[in-house]
Amino acid sequence: MPASHLRGRILTGAIAVLVIALVAAAGGGYFAGSRAKVQAQQSAVEAQAREQFDLALEDMRAGRYAFAQQRLQYVLSLDPKFPAADAMLAQALKGLNATPTVTPSATPIPTPTLDLPRAQQLMSQAQQQFQNKDWAGMVETLLSLRAAIPDYQPTRVSGLMYVALSGEGAALIDKGQLEQGIYDLDLAERYGPLDYKTSQRRDWAELLIKVYQAANLYFQQDWQQSVSYFAQAYSMAPNYGDTIQKYPQALQKYGDQLMGKGKPCDAAPEYQAAVNIQPSNSTYQKDLDAANSGCTAQHAPPPTSAAPTSEPTP
């Protein structure tokens, strides 16, 4: 992400004003209502899924495969893409199918030994992916390690998972995949607090999403407001979503409104901004020429009447 995108760290006061404006404009329904409700529901589901996954992990460690199976199936019903749930469910089913036959022997059944070579192989693979900054691959490797060998260096694995999710989240935000990047950073935060720079990057992404949504909310409803929010989105990330197409359209429509009110001098800057974004668009250029001509005509001095000529004295 270019440094200019984070210039000023998006002042706290500006963020507060923007959020208040969004809530007021949408009547509390679009952002404060529907979005807040959805977020609250998602948070509750995620918390429930995480709790059952952790309990399933304990069941796996204790050999309670049937309980683990039930918990993991429930987790997947809540979130079919829950990290490592599929892999751990496969391990639970494998454990159920591997129930040993009881023999009349006093010799206790040996506890399965830790697959240390496999664990070391996966850990080495994760470390290489860390060196290569292959964050997505690193996450998958660590999930495989945790699912197959949950007791292997759990603290170290959690620390590496934090690094991998943080790196992947930040990389996705830089690529413009804001929602997925924010999700990964939220997951990383379960393992530890985000550093200041990463936290600011998530705040930037969340703000951009809100500004972009507001711009689209007002599109075709209030051209002046739509222009205002698209201008902010364009300054933050010109190529995010369809900003680069809709922003000049909103500028043109707002310019047309001003022209209709007999304000060509006010319309000209709107058309000029549209031309600056899409200089090859001949319609924007024609609109700009018309506004400039109208503005010039409004400021032209009134014609002066010719002074009467005096007749010469005989």
C-alpha cells in the first residue's frame, strides 16, 4: 500500500465525523441497523464455533473421538469453512474406525506415539514459507500440523499462526481484497494483539469500505453527497471496486444539476474533475466546454452604448 494511503493515519476526528454522517444519512437503518445486526450475529456464531472447536480439540487429545465428531460437525454447520475443522473431523473419524479389538491380556494397550518426523517436516515447511512470505501456504501448513498432531509445540504453532495470518491479512488488503484481509487480521487477533501498523492498516481498510458503501448509497439519490464520498474513496484507493467508473459519472450528474440551476461556474470544476479522471471521454469534455462558455458569458461586461457625437460648431 502506498504511504500516501495512510497519510495522516486518517485522523480520528475525521473518522468519527464520517461514521456519524453515515448513520444519520441512512436513518440508522443501513449501517447502524442491518450492518450492526449482521456483525453481532456473525460474532456470536464465530464465538460459538470457536468454543466448540476448542472443546473438540480437547476431546481429540483425550481420545473421545465420538464427542469430537459431534462437535466438529456442529462447527461445520455453523461455518463450513472453519479453519482446520474438516481436517480434524477426518482425524476423529479415523480414530473411531481404528478402535482396537479387546484381547484377554493384562498388557495395557500402548498409547500412540507422537509422529515426530511428520511434525518436524511440517514445522520446517512452515518456516520455509515464512522465509518466502508465502503466508497463505504457511497458514495451510500450520492448520495441517495442528489437526494431525495437536500436541506438538502448541505455543510455538500459535505464535507462527499469528504471524502467518497477520502477514496474509495485510497482503490481501494491499491487493484490494479488503474484506478477506480484515477477516484474516481478526483471526490473527485471536492469537495476540495486532501491532500498531497492522492495526492501522485494518482501520484504513474498514474506513475505505464504509466510504465506498456511502458513495454507492447516495449514487443516483444525492449526486452531491455521492461525489463527496467517492472523492474520499478515490483519494484512498482509486482502483477499489468500481470507484474509477462511478466517480466521474457522479461528477457529471452533479455538474448537470448545477447547470440546470444556472450555475455554470460551479459546474465547471465538477466536469473538469471528471475529465481529469477519464480524459478520453468526449462527453465530459463537451460538458466542460459548455460550462466554461456559460461561465464566461455570465462574467462578461455588459455592452456599452456608443457616446453621441457632437456636431462641429459653424
